[in-house]
Amino acid sequence: MQFIHTSLLYMHIVLGAFALLLFWLPVIARKGSKLHINAGKVFYYIMLFVAGSGVIMSVIGLADPEKIYIAGKQLTTEQIERMLVWRIPFNYFLLLLSILTWVTVRHAIGALRAKADRSLLRNWTYQGPVFLLFPVALFVGWQGMSINMPLLLIFAVVSLITASTISLYVFKADVKPRAWIIEHFSAMVGAGIAVYTAFFAAGGRRVLSQWLPGDWQLVSWLAAPVIGLTILVTLTGYYKRKYKVQYNKALQ
């Protein structure tokens, strides 16, 4: 198990670092261009692996946390217990973030492929991971309250909102023409927010701890969601006007 966890971790880090940079290529490229399409596809497949490996590593870490995180370290029983108090809930957070990443990046491509025919998305294979977000988010939120970790609470709420909006889009009786464009764009930005949050909350926190000790690290963890949501709100209105994502008033 430890070998599998370590092997996945190295691949997860390398591909995740590449995804941090690749994310911006389809964002800045001309929409519909070959660069936009190809960069988006590569980002999509990388993110599926990053999210999938994150789920597997989180489950392994939860199944045997002492063997994964403490093996080889000279720690007292008290130190081990103190470490596991936050390590286990944080692993649940990483599990939630991995599922959230999987759901958002897959929905970005799903909305693009289905376009106006949302019936293609109304199946358990597609909606299963979305529905799974609800219980996992509630549990992680409860864990966050138990150990007073705001990051867990915040992303529990984000996950509940994401799962609700995706389900609403898929099952709503009627949506605006070309709404799939906004759904594709917002889901891709959501995947970008997830990968940057994972970087700052997991790997990047070791570097940032030198400048942002203690509770100040929460600032770096929330930087990606705040910046990402600002971009999302700003550009969503622009794309709605550009692609005329609205009901035809004449028909109304």
C-alpha cells in the first residue's frame, strides 16, 4: 500500500504542477481554436488522473494513516495522537477536493459534448459522483467544525453548491439557449480553482509556512477560490453577452 501511495504521489505532484501552468492556455487561447481545444483536452485528461490518484491516496491514507504518514519517524505516542487529530480530517478534505475536481472537470467536458441535449447527462454513471459530493461534503463540514478547521467548512459549502448547481443544470426542465457555453467555462474555472487550492493547501503550504505561519496560511488557501470566483463572475457576464446566452425576448 505504501508503495502504491508513494508512486501515485510522485505522479500526482508532477502532473499537478504541469496542470497549474497548462490551465491558463485554454483560458487565454481563442475559443474554438485548435490550441484551445487541444490544450483543453490535455488539461482534462491530466486532471482526471490527478483527481483519481487523489481519491486513491486519500482512501489509502484513511485506511492506515500511521503506516502512510508516521512510518520511519521517531515520534512519541502523544505526538502521533496529536498529528492524527488533524491529519485524518485533512485527508477527508483532500478526498472531498479530489472528488470535487473530478466532478467539475468532467462536467466541463460533459456539458460541451452534450450541448443542448442534456438528456445525455441524465444517468447514474454521470451523476453518481455528483450525488456522492453531498454526503462527503456534509461529513467533511462536520469534521471541520469538530476540529475548528475553517478550510474544511468552506469547501464543504463549495462542494454542496457545486453539486446542487450541476444537478440543477442537468435536470432542470428548461435552460437558456447556449447555456452549455457558460456551464463549460464555469466548470473549467472550477477545476482550476480546485487544483490551485490543492497546491496551496497541500504541497505549497510547506513553502508558504516560512512567510505565513499558523492561521495566516488560511489566506493562501483561500486565495485561489477568491481569485477564481472573481474571474468567474467577471467573465461569465462577458461570455453571456458575447454568445447571447439569454432567452429570445421576441419569442417570449
